[in-house]
Amino acid sequence: MALSLRELLETWHAAEADPVARARLDVLALARDALALGQPHLADEALREAVARPDAAVELRYTAALAAARLGSLRRAQRLVDALLADPAARSLQVDARALAGRIAKDRWARLAPGAQRDAAGRQALAAYRDAWDATRDPFPGINAATLLLLTGAPEAARALAREVRVAAREAADMAVHWRAATLAEAALLLDEQDNAAAHYRDAVRAALGRVGDVASMRRQLRLLAGVLPLSPQVEAALALPRVAVFSGHMLDAPERAEPRFPAALEAPVAAAIAARIEALDIGFGYCAAACGSDLLFVEALLARGAEVHLVLPFPREDFLATSVAHAGEAWVARFDAALARATSVTYGVRERYLGDDSLFVYAARLMQGAARLRARQLEAEPLLLAVVDPTAPRRPGGTVDVLTGWRDNGLHAECIDLAALRVQAGVDGAAPLPPPPPAPHGGLRRDLRTMLFADMVGYSRLAEEDTPAFLAHFLGAIADVVAQADAPPQFVNTWGDGLFMVFDAVEQGAAFALRLRDAVARCDWPARGLPAATSIRIALHSGPVFQAHDRLIRRQNYFGAHVIRAARMEPVVAPGAVYVSAELACLLAAGDATEFATDYLGILPLAKSHGSCALYRLRGVGEEE
């Protein structure tokens, strides 16, 4: 693996901006490196255009299918694999494609609730893996077949096959060293040799040479086995990866602060405490802002140990400098710019101005937490929060105490560095007074976080005039019934033609309503109601800060702003019968620990009316097919 994630991202972004660089780019190599680094989103995006060409090489198509499978986009992965299996030109990859078909079916089995569908997916996965093993004696499909046998209730057959696979793995001349060790470890587990398994897993991690995506695949298989096998702590520890951490901490004191909370004299002790805690916790993936003081000290400590740093800022650079950096002096502004230049990624909560809206800090903090939790899920890990906090500090929206409290309320682990104790040790004691009030928002209006739903009827433009009464009575009527029956109905509803616009206070409320609406429309017998059998709905959801104001035309409250427009532009690209959500909404669901929902990555897709592109996900309930 030649490139770091930051270098891969720089290479990809340069190719996106320069057609000449794009033409020279080896997208297959980039995608393989991205998968090895646990970044299937990047691999998927890099390959999407190349795979769409009729003459796409089979290696490109296989790698794209693998990326889609690792993303959880099983429908897309299945389409790509089915095409490979049906293509005579892909003969050299038939076994790999069959094994990947097994993995897709296994993933479907893992996400389905117990029942006939799950049993069928298990049989399909086992058959695909067995076919690939029988054809080649390749240890990879062989060990997966053995594990499927155990998972589906055939332990004796699983052990017998594990013995065969172990012999094949030891004799395989062209098998990657880390995959050979992982295969031997899994075979040892199936044969109840826990110490042997732990030793092989340690060998696998050493040989993987930083391929955290590959180690995450091993961890994922281990999670499946943990449901049917008792695992020793040594086995769990053998596949440990660097930790994913969210960070929040107080800023350096502003000159006008009456009593110290984080005075400049405390910089060295705080920096040392952060570096020591990073080392002790083995943090390798950090998600944070970049305010002067604690944030930038955390960033600099991570960069010094070669870790990934993902910055999430609430709004654009100039406003963030003014609110969170500049008061500490030009040296901190330079450190801020250096952090942005060296970070693995930089994300902005909004591209619009601050305008005094503290809700933007809340929004960015939740996006940061959600992004970290999604990254941890990709790595089959649990994230933690590291905070530099004064226990006497007030709870302000989006501030350190607010982030820490919300994190713990979700039952997640947090580690704290006590800023008050460090002040005492340094002889700089003091209490943290209430901060000054924020500046008044622009125009007297304040933006608040809301979830917007846009939807329309598929096929409405093809209805005849005589169909209008049926549309009004039955299509809009069915939606009105869902609204009336909702535990948490939308705070605002508007229609025009077949279009729907709804606003929800909480992201979970919007997601639950969208799935109920989707299902209610799908269940209807439309011909019996005088509408075409193909009648369907498309639904888009996005969460963001919006203005709420009295609309003098409709004589009630309405919602306005860039994020309302974003949600509206998403809706026309949604597939019939589906619910698409923005990346921001997917992060907010993850941040809120909404375990009843799942989001499957679809890619960076163009929005309607030339409104640019954005990452979109398909929303579904946990336990249902994609």
C-alpha cells in the first residue's frame, strides 16, 4: 500500500479538478488502496464512472462490486456480481465473483430478522462459497463456507471443512500473507483452538501493514462468530485497531475573560495531557473542530503520530476564525491554517455565513459525532470521546459540556482531561464565568435544525384529467391518513400538485415517518382506487439549519433557506418507492444512536436543476431488505 488516506484523497480531488490528471489516473490502484485503508466510499466513487462504460475491464467491475458490498450497498453489489457471472470475458474472475456473491448473501443473512428470508439467504451464501471452494480449493471461499456452516447450524460439517481449509491455506503459494494468517486463525476458532487463533490473528495484523480495511473485514467475521462461539479476550485483543475518537475541548481564553478557564500559560500542560491520553488510548482516527486551544492541540498531537485527522467546522473559514481562533493571536491563526492544510479531510456543516446562529455549532458537533460513529462501524469498532473540560463550565449549545453530556446520554465511553485540576497544578486557579451572549442573528431571525421531507407521486404527469378526483381522494388521502396516525406528525405540511413538503423537529421523527409513508403507498391497491398499478412515491430527507418565519401569503409559519432548497433538489433523483437521505442526515441518525434505521451509500449523485452534487444514502429499517 503506497499512499496514505490523505494522499489518496489529494490524488482523487486533483483528478476530479483536472481532466488531464483524471485521464492518467490509475483508478483501479487507487480503489484498491482505498479499500485497504477502510475507505469503500472513496473506492466506489473512484470507480463509478469507469464501471459505467460498456468496455469496463472485469477487474474494475469486480473491485466496484467489492466496494459496494463493503459499503452495505448490497443491491448494487449484486447487480455488478451477476453481470460478472454472466460475462464470458470475466472467466478469470469467476471464482472471485462467486465468492463475492457468497459474501453479499451472507451480509443479507446477517441483516435480516430470523425467518424464511434469512434462512434462504444463508443457504444462498453457503452454496456460493461451496461452489467456489469445490472448483478451486481456494482457502478464502473455503473458510467462509466453513463459517457459514457453523452459523447456519452445522457445527460438525464446519469443523470438517475447517480442517481441509487449514491444509489448503498452508499450501497456498500465492496467498497474501495477512489473509493466510487470518484464514488459519478462523479455522482455529472453528476447531476450538483459541490460543492458536489469537496467535494467527496477531500475525495477520502485523502482516497487514496498516491495511485497516482488511483488518476490519477480519473483525467483522469475528463479530459473526461471536454470536455462536465463546471468544477469549486474547482473540478479541489480537485484532485490535487504533481507536476512533471524537474530541471536544475548551478554547483558549479570550482577553476579556474576567477569570481564567484556559489561560495561555496552561497550553503546555494541556498539550502534554492530550498527547499522553492519545498514546494511552491508541487513538488513530480523530474527529474534531479546529478552535484555538484544546482542538488544535489535539490535532497537532494526532498529526505528530501520523494519525488520520478529520476536521468538522460549523461554517466557512473566515467566520470560524472570527468566532473561534483570532482572539488568541496570529500564531494560532497560522496553526489553524496549518491544521486545515494537513488534515485528512475538512468538512463544513454549512457553506453559508454564521449570522450569530449557535445552532450551527450544535449541527457541526452532531455531524462530527455521526461521522465518527459511521467510521467506527466500518472498522467494526466502538468510538470514544476525549474531552478537555472544566467541570464548572456552563452547558452551551454545541460546546464541550453539551457534547460530553449528549455522548454519555447515548451510553458511549468518554475520557476527560480536567482543565480545572490542571489550573490548580499550574497555580492558575479560577472559575469559569458565564460567557458573553452571542451576537444578534441577522435580520432578527435565527436558524434552527430541522428535518425536511420532500415527496411526489411517481407518474402524476401522466394522469388524465378524469383521474384527478381519485388522486385527491386516495393518494393525498392515504398520505393524510399517515399524518393523522403518526406518533410524531410533521410540524408543517404543504402541498402543490403532487408535491409534498413536510418539516419535522427531530431527525428520527422524519426518518420514521418517511418509512411509514413509503410502506403505506406500497401497500395500496391502486387500481381498486382508480389509479395506475405503478403508482408509487419518491421521498427525500435532509436535515439542516433553516429559518422559520410567518409567511404572509399562506398566513402561517413556513420554513426557508438553503437547506430547504437542498432537500427539494434531492427529491427528483430518488428511485420510485425509495427514501433517499443526505449524508448529513445519515450522520445525525448515527450520532443519535437511532438503531432502528440503516443507511446504504448510493454515491455522489447530481441533484435536480443544476444544483450541484452531493452524497446520498438509501434509508431503510434495520432487518429489512435493501
